[in-house]
Amino acid sequence: MGHALKMTVSIEFLGMQRAITKTNKIDMAITRRTRVIDALEHVRREYPDLHLDERTVLITVNQEMAALDTLLNANDTVSFLPSIGGG
Amino acid sequence: MRILRQARYEPARVVGGYTDRILRVDLGRQEIAIQELPPDFKDKYVGGRGYALKLIWDGTTRQTRYDTADNILVMASGPLGNEPGFPGTGKFIVGTISPLTDTFVDSNVGGHFGPLLKLAGFDAVAVSGVSREDVVILVDGDAGSVSIAAAPHYDGEADEGSLSFGEKLLKDAGGGEYSDSLAAVTVGKGARNTRFGIVNSLFYDRRRNRIRCKQAGRGGTGTVMRFKGLRGIVVRSSLSKANGNNAVDREAVRQAGARLKEVISDCDHKQLNLGAWGTTGLSEYMDKFHLFPINNYQYGQSPESSRLFAKVFLEGYFSKKMPDGCYYGCNLACAKGAEGVELTRGPRAGRKVNVDGPEYETVGSVSCMGIFDPHFVLEYNWYCDEYGLDTISTGVTAAFFMECFQRGFLTAEDVGYELTFGNIEAADRLVHEMASGEGFGRVAGQGVARGKKWVAQKYAARHGTSEQAVMAELNKFGMEVKGLEFSLYVTKESLAQQGGYGFALKGPQHDEAWLIFIDQVHKELPTFEHKANALKWFPLIRTWFNATGLCKLPWIDVRNPEAAGTSEPAKNIPTLEYYVKYLNGTTGSKKKLEDVLDDSERLYILQKLINLRQGKGTRASDQIPLRAMGPAYLNEYESRAEYYDKWLQEQPGGDKLPASPEQRHRLLMEKRMQAYQQLCDIVYEKKGFTSDAIPRRETVRTFGLMDDQAKRLLDEFGV
């Protein structure tokens, strides 16, 4: 009998987020119905001090822009980046 | 101090952000005069940039160069430059004909000089002529006097330095004590010996109980000041800084300021965290997206970059838990500083110094030289400030020569030592040589554009080849446009930012347009039309901040959550509305954002006319180095071959890739060059220019700029 492979995504933390979470990334188990919003909620539960606001973060999946309802696939890397406008 | 000339005056009161007066000083004739402006002058030529542009347009000619007596050095704040109730005020600009570009340059700088000058009764100070001896100008609003004095001699170090001279000058002027009623601008020996000397803006910081400095860094404004024999200007006013603009509607200003402070307070710590980290926080994000310049922009990412991320500076150097605004009332407070940093190299090795910075650009200047040592960043920062050198042009010029060395265009015999990437000792030596005008520093201090010619002559003579052929090669990686060195972002993968640098009227500095993220990462500018619209809109609003005496960071780097509900979140319109209210509350105008953009566009067109007159205004002057468009050499292509091949496949007809890497690289660069030319066509049309980038007559007329000089100029160009 084989075991079903567990599907996960990585959520990476850069800059100020890393300073608060004290880690470069965390893994999150997903199903075929997991979306970006679920990853965001997961981070909010795990790290309430991050105060991620979906109105101001730039969401990327594998370094490409994504929306809150984007479906996640196994081994994706999700980031919630700050907006950067340049000085 | 030995006073050479003194004039008495009755300080004008600031009303609605203006005094309607310019202090004119001719150092050649030792004349001091006050120019009274008609009330409508400020409406047409807004604030710092507007004043400087109009003075340069009227008062200089196409023969004017940085070192001719008729060149004018203008320092001017704007109507919004002095309000502690609103974040990010206190800015002023230094504008002049640049030694690097031979055309107009303005550099935006913080500190207390602009606000105090205004309180002392002047919207601007404009200096012309060349003094026979080194002098300082003293503007004393309390005493009602303006003096030209012989530059005081303190000691060997201060007489050559910018920071050390300024510290002593301010103490001198304060009767032996520092005071927040005093501020100064100074230059150092780097301004005498290079074309990229800066003007330091020094002020007393009560919290740190020391003199701090900010820099008008770009374009060699300090070199102009030093050439005029002007070592410093001190300004004094004891008038209250509260309501410094003397707003027409104080309550409207208070409300707008409170709203912006609230957004910053609620959002910055969740976003870029500039209040804690300063702009060094950018390094990590730039590296992540291949935008961090490594080895003269050959690469945008390095495994060693993390040694230059914000955490390193925060934990190792920055004084923590201390608000660090460069002017009163700014709760973004991103002007970081470090105390007691021990110098390990150079003539002051062993001494502990106070460093203001580093900013991201200084960090990027060091990575551009292939160096990833954070302590060197601090030392480099301090020495450049003390010598009065632009950290950007210094680093980018050094990196250019390092690449010349790498590719065999330069030898150790030419330089006097091995000038290789990552070689801290060589980089350090070159900085001191540039500042002193000694050794290879004499060549490097001329900047990249002139450095290319020097290398081409040298190499062509040695190898019996044509200079033209060598120049063609050097043009691929000499990172300058119009004579100004690039600021520190890799543009290879953002066509919009290539335009942002190429079309920038002063040369490739990001204060006109920084579109990398919304283009390359957000993908909000998918078409040429989108990019062209952004390349018109952003320069207008961004340079309006320079015109009015404001810092743009509270707008552009703190995203207002309400922007999410707008059609173009990157413009952060809800925050911009606070600025329009602040403007109207201060001056009594009833402007809308569209009016603000029109005011700014008038200045933009005027600057374009100056560029045209000075030989830097046509399409040819907007062309960028190959490296700015993509991987100039095969080694760069190969470092991201998978990415570039995918990019090629996504282009029309990209289903069949050429077989060899060399062919794919060539095809890639052909497509990039075509795209840039296509962008030029569309952007010029959008801006009201001909295809050769010359403003059309109706464009000039629309903004009321068709004077006799403009008519003659357009006639010459057949427009």
C-alpha cells in the first residue's frame, strides 16, 4: 500500500517579515482547493504580529503576480511583499 | 571671520509659503542684491525647481559651462518646505549647469537649510561669478544682514573636508555652540578634484547632540560651488518653525498633515519599515528580483548580497529606537545614522566617526564594485561625505574602470595597481585618489563619460586600433546617459525603467521615474501604451515634490490602504490628495491634482528646452547603454540563460529558438534594442515631442513658454 504524497507550498519571508518570524520560510500543507487567501490566513494565524493587510501587500507565486483567489500547486513559493515605489 | 562685503536688509515675511524674494550674490564682483519677484512669478515657476530653471534659462547661454563665471548656482525651497505638522518637509534643491552633463541638473536634499533660508526672508539664493579667494556667505535673518566673508582657516583636515569644515563653521557662527537656528551647506576637496562633488546640507540634531548631514548628491553641484570659490553658506533664523510656511488656511494644513501622519504610523511598520531600517531595506528586495547591481550591473543578484541587507546595518551599526527625521515633524523618520564607527582604512584610520546613512544607493554603489563588506560601506559613506563626493557617481565610475580592467581595456600599469572587482583595498585607494586628484584618481574623477574617451585613446594607441571601435565596446557597459552615471538599479528586465532612466532630463537618476516594480514585478504596464503613460505621469508628479520642498517617500513608499480601491493603486492617489490639500491650505489656491501635474509639466518642458539649447535634448541624448537593455555580454546571458530563453520564447515568433547560446544572445539583444526604439517613438508622441524628441511648438505654447529664446531654438531645430 503506498501513501499519498503530501502536497506543500513554501511561504517565504523577506526583510521586516523575516525579522518578526525569525525564519526565511515556512511550509504549508495544501489540497487541490487551497488558494492564496488560505496561505495569507495561515500566516496571520501563525504570526499575528506581521499584520499583513491584503490591500497593501504584493502577492507573488513563484515570483509572478498572483491574486487572493489564485489556486496553489505543490511546491509553489508564495510571497507577500510590501509595495515599493522607489525613492 | 573677515568680512569682505556686507549688506543690510529687512527680512520679508513668509506668506503662503513664499517671500517673493531671491538673494542674488555675485562672487566675482562681490555684489549682494535682493531680487523682488512679481507675485505671479511663483504661479508659473513653482518653488525650488521652477525658480532654478527660470534663472538658468534666462541667465545662462549655450556657451555656459560649469566653470564659466555666468553659471548660476541656485538653492531654493518651495512653498511647502517648512511645516512640521506635515511629514517630509524641509527639502530644497540645488540647481545649476552640471560639470557632468553640461546641462541643467537639480538635486533634492533635506536638512534645515531650506526652511531657515525661507524664514530669513528668501525663497532662493542664486550665486554667480567666481571669487578670487575662498569665501563663505553668511545670511543672518536675525541681524538682517548678508555677508561675504573670507573662508576661515581652522586646521588641515577641516580646510579640506566638507563635514569637518561645516561642523567648525556652524560652531563658529553660533559663538562656540551648535544651534538649531543655524544650518549650512558646504563642499570639500572632492568637489575641487572631481566632476561629481556634492553639496552637504548640515544641521544640528538635538536628539543626537551632533551635526548631521544630508547630501545634494547628483550631477556635481558641489563641483560648481567649489569652482566659484564658495566653501559654505550659513543661514540663521530664530523664528519659530511651527507654521513656517505661514499657511493661508492653517486648519486645512493641520488636517492634511494629520491624515498623512496616521497613514505612515499605521502602515510603514507593516510595509517597508523605513522608520526602523531606512532605505537599506531595499537591498534584499532588489537582490530577490535581480535588480541589485553587482560588478558594474553585470548581475542583479549574488549569494553574498545578504551581507548588505538591512538587518546587518540595523544590528551592527544603526542607533536604534531613535526617530531620525531629516526635518522636524516627519514621522517616517528614515534618515538613519551610526555613531562611533571606527575607520580602518584611509588617512583617518583608527578614528571613530559619526556616519549619516548609509542609504540604499550607497550600499548599491559598493555592491556595484563587487564588494560585500558592510563596514566598508560605512567607511565609504563617511569618506565620500567628508570629501564631498557623490557616492553613486564615485562607485559607478570605479565599477566602470574595474570592468575595463576585467575585459583588458585597462592594465595595472595604467592604473598603478590591480583595479579588480571585489578588491576593497583598490576601491578604497581610488576613492582617496579621486578626492585628492592624485594618481589614477585624476582620470576617474572625471566620471564615466569622459573616462570612456580616456580609455579608448589609451587602448587604441597601445593596440593600433581605432578609438571609435574601442568606444563602441565601452559604450556597451559604460553606465551613463547624458554624462551622468546611473543610479543603482539593474534595468535589464524592465523596459519602462530603461525609459525612466533614458528620458530623465537630468540623466539616469531615479527621482523622475522608478517603474521597475510596477513593470517587472507587478506587471501593471503590459503594453507600450501603458509604459508610455507611466513615463509621462510619474516624472511630472515626482518632480513636483522637488519643486515644492517635499520628500516623496511618504507618498511613494508607504502605500495607503485606500489605494487598493482605485484603478491604479501604484499611483497611491488617496495619499496624493492629502498633498493637494496641503498645497491649497498653504497657498490659498484651489488646485486639483490635474492642475498640479500641469504646473509640473511647464517646468518639465522648460527643462527640456534648456537641454535642447545645451546639446542634450534630442533623441540621441536619450540612448542608453546596451547593458541597461539586457545582458550586454555572453557571460551575463549565460548567468540566466534559462530565464532569457523563456523570455525569447514568449516573444512573437519565439517558438523556434536559435541553436547556439551566442545566436540566442544576439537575437535577445536585437529584440531589446528594437523595443527601446519603439518605446522612444510612443513616449515622445505622448509628451508632445517630435520623433527626434524636440517639443512641438504647440506644446511649448500651451505652457506659456514661447519666449524669443524658445522661438529661436525651435527654429534652429526646424520645428
